[in-house]
Amino acid sequence: MRLLLIEDDEMIGKSIREGLRRESYGVDWVRDGWAAEQSLIATDYDLLILDLGLPRVHGLQVLKNVRQKGKKVPVLIITARDGVEDRVNGLDAGADDYLVKPFSMSELAARVRALLRRSAGQADPVFRNGGVELNPLTREVLCKGKEVTLSQREFAILESLIRHPGTVISRASLEQSVYAWGQEVESNAVEVHISNLRKKLTPKLIKTIRGVGYKLSEQ
């Protein structure tokens, strides 16, 4: 899953980015509202983490612009502004959740997971398909009841596919979900991860749609 972090504080931004990368998310980090809007033009994100007090373009305006363009991406506001009116304004502008600083990394990660589940129309925290179970909270994967050990990037690719069963996802989209800016991507990286997943899980779970991408069987 590819997230955009929009936070101008260097210490907070670095801490959040590293914490979410440990959770197997691809995280891009920008430090002002204008850069955020340029990133949103260039890349499709699964979730935005948005500070309000941003330079160049205020965070609330970034949010309003996102919604005016019809983007349905989940938005989690993080801010030191804890007044009721601030929270109401953020939610009314189109935010999906609101987290007041300071907060724990575990709470932020839990809210990210909840918003991603909601955007996928999934109430159950565990995703299931064809005898495979994936739990984003515990980072556990079971295949026919037996635990399977996946690398961080294998887990991220499987999570992207299992959230959208039957939907074809391009190789480029899978690369975006796994690799953030500045991380080197080998030309066949996705193919290698897909091959490993088939060996560790079941060969027929992930289908290749030639010239298009990959999809998980609808089961």
C-alpha cells in the first residue's frame, strides 16, 4: 500500500515514515502543501496522512482541493490543533479521521489500518481468499491453516492483491505499493516477489494477465 505523508516537521515526519515503512507500507513524504498537490497529480495513493499547518498551501486547502477533484482517497489529519472547531472543519472538509499530536505510533498504525479496511469495504480485520488469510495487524499469513513466512515486500504485494480480489493490478501499481521514492526497484522485482508468493502459498492463487498485470482469484 502506498501512502503520502504531508508533514513539515522533520523529526515527526521522519519518525512516522520509518514507523509506517516497518509496517510494510510504501511511504512518500513531502513537507508543504504545494509539493503534496504535485505528488497527488503524479501518483495514486491508497491513503493520505495530512498535517494542517503547512507552508505554501494550508493543509485544509489541500484537503478541499483533493475532494473537489473527486478523489476518494482516505485522509487522516494529524495536527496539534485539538479544538472542537478545528476537528469539525477538518471532517467537514472531507477528512475521514482526525488524530491530535502527540500520538503513539501504534495508534496511528491502527487508524491507518482501519481506514484502509473501510476503503476496501472490509469490516473484518482479516482478509481471506482461496484458503489464504492475511492479518495486517499481526502481519501473519496463513495458507490452509498453516503459517507462512513472507518478506516485507511479499507481504505488501499480497496485501495489495487480496484487498482487491478479481481486480487486475498493473506491475507499476504494485511497484508503487511496495517501493517509496528513493528506493531502488530492479526491473523484475515484482515478478520475483510474485513467483515467491506462488511457491509459498498456492500456484493458482495469483493469475498473470499478460500485458496488463496480476490479479487474485475471486474465491
